[in-house]
Amino acid sequence: GILSAIVMICALVADLLLTPILLTSVQLATIQELTSLKLNTELQKSPLLQGLSMWGIKKIALFGNLRDAQKDDLLIKQGDEGNEMYILLDGQVEVTRFNEEEKKEVVIATLGPGDIIGEQSLLENVPRSASVRALSATRFVMYDWEGLRRIEKSAKKSASQVYKNLAAILSNRLRDTTERLF
């Protein structure tokens, strides 16, 4: 009797108070989006989410927007303004940069599931440094500043790990570029 009453009161408080508070900072995802993410295999591969528990990865996934692209779709165009980054879930993309001297596109990298793209423009608010084209049907999760801010508010520990991982990714890319040049 008393235990049931306490549970019902807690459920009522959660329903009337906590749910509206959470909905102001959490973006809703459909059941289809969540089940299609295949969290165990795709997002766990991403270096951006390394060190997070499965629960942490699921929370981070809720703050992104699931998107699809077809073969040859241009996801990012060099020189465009951008304020989002993407975690690739399925498919492959080609990163290219236009070489002014040779007047042609130069392939920088081919990326696949788990890789991230677009992080420089998100962090620095600068034009895109390269173009990214889908080499096959591609699925990805998009994060913008608003999504990252919601992660900071709702999942501070996970946000801290994501920022640490982002710094490590950028450091590795800088090291790779330096080694190629020298």
C-alpha cells in the first residue's frame, strides 16, 4: 500500500516536472532512428566516442540528427560556411581539396564508418577546408553547436570525454599532415 503510493507519487512528479524539463534540452529521436543506428557496431567504432560507456554513447546519439546521403551526394563543399560535424555510420566518403596550382581536385582521404568529418568548421567557425562526397549510400549522425551544448548540459561527463577525444583526433590529423609534409 504505502510503497505503491510512493511509487505513484514519484511517477507523477517525474511525469509533470521532470519530463517537461528534459524535453527543453533533449532532441527527440524516433524509435526507427534509434533502432537503425546499430549502436553496438557503428557508433562504438568512432574515435569521437572512445572511452564512453554504452549508456553514454546512447545519450550522445540522442543529441544528433540522423541523415542519409546517396552515392555522389556532396556532403560538404570546400569554401562553404559550416557549423556541423558528422559521424559516419555506413558507407564511404571521399575527402578532396581543390589544388589551385594544378587546377584539379586532389583526394585527401577516403573515410568510412566511425570516422568524423566537418569538425574544423564546427570548432573554428571558418569556411570548409575540403569537400566531402559520398562514394556510396551513406548514413551519418550530424551534430551542430546546439547539439553539443545540449550534451554539455545533460551529460557533462560524456561531453568532457567527447571534447578530449576531439582534441586527440585533431592532434592525430595534425601529426599525420606534418609527417606527410616533412
